[in-house]
Amino acid sequence: MKALITALFLFGTLSANQALAASEPLKEATLYKNPECGCCTGYANYLQDNGYKITVVPTDYMAMVKQSQGITDDMASCHTMIIDGYAVEGHVPVGIVDKLLAEHPNISGIYLPGMPMGSPGMSGPKEEPFKVYPFTKGKEVSTTDEPFAVE
């Protein structure tokens, strides 16, 4: 695919911007949130500012969204994002979402427990490193497990 994009660019069929866009992974996601939640909107804006195309779906059925993705109460935050077949729960920094998309691990998704101060979409100063954990539907999770990433 990259060879085809390079050839089209060299022969003038694609512009430099089109060639660059075609070689980058698609970053389209759906973010499910409570209609009243402002920090979820802040997180969606943060993702958009970092090159993601976000479809925001306000819903009063967040428990059903979370259950369908295998997200337990211990993992739950105020919003759930679905991207490239993965669930991303909570205010996960974009660098960690990028890591998930680049590595394509054999998991159901990742989560940042709670709603830590200073995380994307949340106000206040960052108080400690953000530990983001992997999860797989139907498998017990614990924050004593190895994190997927720390920022």
C-alpha cells in the first residue's frame, strides 16, 4: 500500500497532503457519554485537537454500553470510547490511545481508573502518573496487574 501511495505521489496523481493522509492510520472513534457530563465533552475536544475524528453519542444507557464492552464497575468512568474494535474507558491520554492503535494487542481495551485530576478533560493539576490498564472481556482485572502504559 505504501509503495502505491509513493508511486501516485511521485507521478503527481496525489498531492503531498493526500499522500500523508493516506499513509496515516484512521483515527475515528465513537464516544458514548452521559448527556449532562461536561468533562466528557472536554475529553472529546482534546481528542479532536489531537487529530481524532470523534462522534459523540449522548445516552442515558451508559451501563448498557459498558456492559456490552465488558467494562466492570471497578473500571468504569464517565464515558466509553470505541475505536478500531477496542474500548477505551475514561480519560486516557492520546499517546496511550495511539500506542493501543499502533500495537493492536490481543485485548478488549484499556482503562484509566477513576477520573484523575489533570487527566485529559479533567481540570486541576496532575497529581500522579496515569496508570492505564488492559482488559479482556470475561477476565478478572486488577490494578495490581501490569499496566498497559504509564504517563
